[in-house]
Amino acid sequence: MIFRAVEDADLIRKARRGDVEAYNLLISRWERRVYNYLLRLVAHREDALDLSQDVFLKAYQNLRKLEDPARFGPWLYRIAHNEAYSLFRKRRPAGETEELQPETMEGEATVGGNAVFPIEMTLAVSAALGKLNADQRETVVLKIYQGFKFEEIAEIVEAPVSTVKSRLYTALDLLKAELAPVKRGVS
Amino acid sequence: MSCSPFDLRDYYFKELAENERRQTEIHVKTCAHCREELDRLRGTEAALLTLPDQEIPQRIGFISDPVFEPSPMSRWWAAFWGSAARLGFASAAMLSIALIVFSFTRPVPQVSAPAPASNAALQAEVTKRVNEAVQKAVAESDARHAHQVAELLAATEKRNTLEREALLVRVQEYLDVEKKRMDRVILASNDYGEQR
């Protein structure tokens, strides 16, 4: 983990000096994670891809403003968060809750062509995540799928840790209630 | 509601401090209710993780095209403005240069002409006040000195008078004694002449 962080920092230093290949290597390490974060947030593949490209472009343009290269991850997600919420504002007037109708994704429950999870469960999870508001959904994605610590999430979404916890635990209670019937049916 | 000493969900997500984690762990071993709560959390997380990550449909990458790359000057300029330390140093240097230039090229003040007049008046006023104070002090000193001299003279005169009077008394007494002695001599002489 530490070795990886040092390598990222080295790539960032090279990219700051104008080494585009070093930056492309850095992108290759983070693009899948950032894309999936955005996909779960906006529930639209093309939007998620467009936003991902914008995120990496803005990150490149602002790389010199990153004071601590070891904090590249939360810094990158902060940009991604801003991009996603800009899209939400364009989609809907401010103040309204962003509820999503997730796309039906073919092959969602397969890895390498083999069925891994029951399709009912993945569909139910997609639907349940879509019923959360944008803040709750983002917190679940950052904690459960991206594995950030509460302090890092607070930095990304620019909110106190207590707010982050409150959003996550409320969301988990809602998800538990939504998914309970499906879990019983699957088992 | 959990009976755990610390938030069971914080414990589950490994967000407790080491001592808090240990206390919660001990509690969970003996509390069936909390174990069930942890199982529910685990179940919810497992359900969420059935949603796998998607492959990105198109790789993201930038090309290194000299046309779009910033020139070395632009890069230096961007780096300059991006670094607070360099910016601070440059600001300090510019301020120093400005101070030095100003000190050499400072214009002669335009309103300095009336200054000597006001200075002279001020100096005259000061001199006047000083002279007055000196004169007053000298006068007071002279008066004090004259008074002391007068007192001294009076005392001396009085003492002289007393001494003179005492001398006169003593002279008178001496004359009286001498007169008596002469009288006695005359009487004795007369007696001697009559006897002869």
C-alpha cells in the first residue's frame, strides 16, 4: 500500500513536469475506480464516462495545486464529486432530491461470462441504491465500494465526519429494509 | 438499540480507536444481540457487494502533442503562480526593490518652505521662555542672596554693637579702677607731703 502510494507520488511529480505518459499511467491506475464511483452516483454509463474524462483532464490541469501527492486519491474524488454534482444541478433544479432510475445493465451479474451473483440480488441492489438520495448514495459508494475512511469521505464531500456517518447509517438502514425480502427469497 | 459501549457500526467499519475497538470486541463476545446486529450489517454489505464493478467502456488517455503542450515559459509561469513559497519570495523581493528605488528617487518635499519660518518662530519662543525662566530664577536667587546678606549684616552689626558696648563697659571699669588707683596715689602723696 505504501509502495503504491510512493509510486503514485513519483508519477505525479513527473506529470507535473509535463510527462504525459506518466500521467496516463496514473490514469490507468485510477480510471476504473473513478468510473465506477461516478457510474453508481449518476447511474448512466455515458455520463459516467464523460465525467471521468473531465475529472482526469481537470486533475491534470490542476495537478500543481495538489499540495500533498500522498492525498491524490481523496483529491481526485473531490474533483469527481464536484463534476457529478454539477451534472445533478444541470439535470434538476437545486434542492430536489436526485433519485435515479438505474440503467439495466446486461451482464451485470457476470464476471468473465460466468454467473457470480443471483441476478435478482444485483437488480434489487441497483434499485435500492437508486432510491437513496444523492448524498446517501454517494456515502455508501465511497465507504462500501471504494473503501474510504470517514475522514477521507468528509474531505471529498466537504462535510463533517458526523454528517458522513449519519448519511451512511441512515442509508444502510434503508438498504437493509429494501433488501431484506430479496435476501430471504435468494436464500 | 445497541448496548455496545461504542457505536457497533463504527466497530464494524473499523473506525474505532484501538482501546475502543478492544472494549467493543470484549462486549460483542458476550452479547448475542450485538452479534446479531453485526451479522445484519455484514449481510447488508454482502448484498451491496453483489453489484460488481463495471469495466470502463473506453480507456482514458492523453496524447503528448507539442502543439497542445505548454511552452517551457508557460510551464515556468504556471509553476511560479502555483507555488505559494515562490510567489511570496517574489513579492518580498519586489517590495525590497521598490523600497530601495524609492529611497534613491524620493522627491524633495514641496511644502518644506514654510518650515524654517515656523521653526525660527518656535525657536524664538523657546529662547524667550528659557530667558524668562532664567531671569526669574536669577532674580529669585538674587533676592534670596540679598536677604541672606542683609540678615548677615544685621546680625554682624548687632554683634558688633554688643561687643562695642561690652568693650566700653570694660574700658569704663578700667578707667574707674585707674582713677581710684590714682586717687589713692594722690592721697598717699598728699599724706607723705604733709608728714614732711
